[in-house]
Amino acid sequence: MRMDHVSYACENDGLAATTERISSALGIEAVKGGVHPRFGTRNMIIPLTDHHYVEVVEVLDHPASDKAPFGQAVRARSQAGGGWMGWCVEVDDLGPFEQRLGRSSVPGNRKFPDGQELVWKQIGIKGLIADPQVPYMLKWEGDPALHPSNARPSDVRLAKLTIAGSAERVTEWLGEPVEKPLEDVSVEWVSPKGTPGIMSVTFESPRGTVTI
């Protein structure tokens, strides 16, 4: 179990403008992601060091986004003005989470222009919608070289998450101490004054410390 990525839902001016603001602040060029046909969304990728990345994601006017929890989550966050939507943990086996949550993981995919395909399975988006402090879980399949963090060399590191919520709640959700997937990322837990979830993400870059 390890931290994989953080997801940022588009602000009102759309995918390109939102991504440009974040990538400019970090001093790194974003990479085109693509469409998630099963979810009714599309994304841009900002690769980071240590097998991490930022996903900037936009909901599409597509029937899949009405049905898929991920599309619903992106739409709700964007309609609220956009911002940090959630964080994701990579695991080797989704079985324990399927058993505990009482439902099956769902497949995801994204095709590259050259025909290669990024494929994965995920679970936990409904939990994130109900309680945005908890992560969703993902298992990558296929060629490891296609992991989004490898899309472009990066010298920007994900250093810290500030989360409105509690370590105890997230530990209960994961079934393991929350420190395990976050061993290389610092977390500041703050008491939620409203909706729980990611308040900010801090990065270390050649430009210095950047908090978004």
C-alpha cells in the first residue's frame, strides 16, 4: 500500500486553464492524459518524483459521468468551484477492500495516441463522496512503464497533505495505519470546520516550497 496520486477537479474555466495555473506554479509542464470512457471524465497529468503525480480532471457531458461514481464526484467538486477532490492509494490486492465494502472494484482505462492502453481497477469513490478525507484505492494493471508519473521527468516532490479530518478515521477506512501509505509524505490533520477533505497540498520544487 502506497500513496499514488492526488486529484484536482477543474475550476470553472476548464481543464486547460486549471492545469496551466497548477503547472505554472510548480514550474513543470503538464502532460496530456486522455478520456476515461467508463467514467465520463478526462484528465491532464503533472508528473512528480517518487512515483507520484497530480491528476487534473474534468467531467464530460457524457452519459457515463451520470452513472459512474467517479464522474459524479468530479462534477460535484467542479460545480462547487473546483479544487482538491481526493487522494488515491495504490494496493496490490483489492480483494480485502471489496469484501469490507461489500462491492466489486470497477475497471478503468485510458488510451494513448499510439494505441497503448493504461488499465487499472479501483474502489472507494462512493466512500470519498460521502467522506472526502478518505482515499480511494487503485490497482494498476498492464505495463508499469505507463504509470502517469513516468510521463515526463520531474524534479517536483509531493511533500505534504493538509487534510481536514482524522488519522483514526482514515486508518479505520484503510484497515491499516494511515502512516503506511503516507510514509514518504507528511500529513497535517486539522479539525474540519465544514466538509472534511484535502485542504492543501505542498510541493518541494526548484522554485522552493509551493502550496496549492
